[in-house]
Amino acid sequence: MNEVWEAIAAVGTVGAVITSVAFGAFEGLRARRDRRELISVRASAEAAAAAAAEAERVAVASLVTAWITDAYAYDAEAASYVRTVTLHVANESNEPVVNVTIGVHLDDEARLIGPLSTPSPIPVIPPRREFQWDITTGVRAYDDNADPRVTIVFTDARQKRWRRRLDGTLADADEQDAYRSALDDPELAIAQTGAVDRYRNPMAVARAFAEELWADPASFDMQGFRTLLDPLAEGWRGNWDNARVDQLRELLQDYSNLAALTWYSSPRVAYARLLSDDSLRELAGSAGGRRVHVYFITLVYRGEVGWTVFGVGPKHLPDQILFPAEDF
């Protein structure tokens, strides 16, 4: 009888061992499963945190945009359609953006033609605001002007600099697009100046003015030079002789580079810029914006003669210039 109990006890001991081993294996599997779940949860949490951080990083920038509208309205008096090109900049976020720079581009080569009548830079765009500028005059100075597009660079409240590309996508500002540079491409520099038409393009007059002054004095065309000057500008009045031309040449002798882009402060007032060789080298060696000394050529539009040179030196603002009613 004792042998039976011993057999039963032995069986029971073996069963206990088997149960213990099975239980231990189960616990090991469950522990490994729990570790995997914990790792997965942590990874998900880290991914969610990274996504939230990225969303926060672009929250403001994604709501800052710039675009161009191109509209035609019928003018009964002119018996034709009149084109109006408007540049829009909007900040739909709840925070301001600052130091905003605009670039208007033409054709498939993304040729930059400047900020045109847009301030550069725009100091601040407040939250929930949209600004508009009429850039029709600047666009009209180019023959291939059917598809103007815009880029915008700005700084958000976290001091992060952003760029909105021509295709509307958002990128870090240091991710420069491969635009052609007028400093390295003479053909592009000429193309950026626009049409050779003083009734459409102030740069055509600024270029003729500068080239006359830079030309050999023996070939100087006094009569042609006088036609470039604004007849209502006091500084140009009186008889022009070689001595007066020489004084102007001396003033500008170190400024023998004409910047390719025209700026506009109103539809009838524009500015070209003369740069020194030193300033040009500074710009060529700078990856971003840089302040350099320039002489402004202030140009005004007169109805009968087109664009004319109003002055050279400091910038003349529109309210400093007389515009008779017949100019409009």
C-alpha cells in the first residue's frame, strides 16, 4: 500500500515540476510581451511628441502665404481691357511675422525682377492680416510677363527663418532654390532690366542715363542726355555744358554699376541704384541680405515723355515731387 502512495507522490512531484516549469515559461513569455508593448508605447509616444513638436514648429509658418492675382477689367473710355496685377501677403496665424522679403519672378527660369512696389523688407505682418500691393507698373516693364509668381522669406515668433517657394511649398530659409544669379550671368542681368521702352520701363531710362555718363566724353550726346532729365526737376534746370556733366561724372565716378532690379514707391515713381565696385563685391560674397551704400536714381513718369530722371543721390519720395494734373 505504501508503494502506491509513493508512486502517487512521485507522480504528483513530477506534475508540480512540470506545472512550475510551464508557469515559468508563461511568465517569461508574458514579460517579453509586456516589454515589447512598453517599447511600442514609448515609440508611439516619442513619435507623437516629435509630430507635435514639428506641428508646433511649422504652425505659424504654414499660415503665412504670398500670391499674385492677375485680373482684366473693361475700360470703356479706352475701348479695351486694362490689366491689374496685385501681390498679396497674408499672415493667418495668431502671431506676428517679421523681416518679410518678397521676390517677384517671371518665366520658367524663375527670373527675379525684384520686390517691385512691395516694401523690402516689410518690418512686420501682424496676426490675421493681409496686405496688398499693385505691381502692374513693374510687371508691365517686361515683355514676357504673362505668369508672374512670388517667393516670400520671413521670420516667425521663435526666430526661425522660413521660405515659401515659387510652387507654394514651405522650406527652411537656408534651403536656397537654384535661381540664376545676375552677378554671374550677364545675359540674365540684361533680361532683368526689362524692355527698352521709356514709356513702360524706368530702367531703360536709368540705363541710358548711366551709360551716357560712363561713356567716352568725346562721344557724349548732350542733346540726347537732356531728353532723359525731368523737365520739372529744379536741379536739372539751366544750361547744360561740359562742366556740369563733368561735375555729375565726378559725383558718380566710384559708382559705375547699375543694379538690375527696379523698385517702385508708387506707379509713377521708381528707383534704380548705382553701386560701387566695393559694394558689388560685398553683395557677391554675401549669402543673404546685406546693407551697402548706393546712389539712387529717382525716376518719374510724365505723360508726354514717359519715364525721366528726377534726381541722383538720396531717394526722393512721391510727396516731394510735383505732378501736374496733365501727368495723370
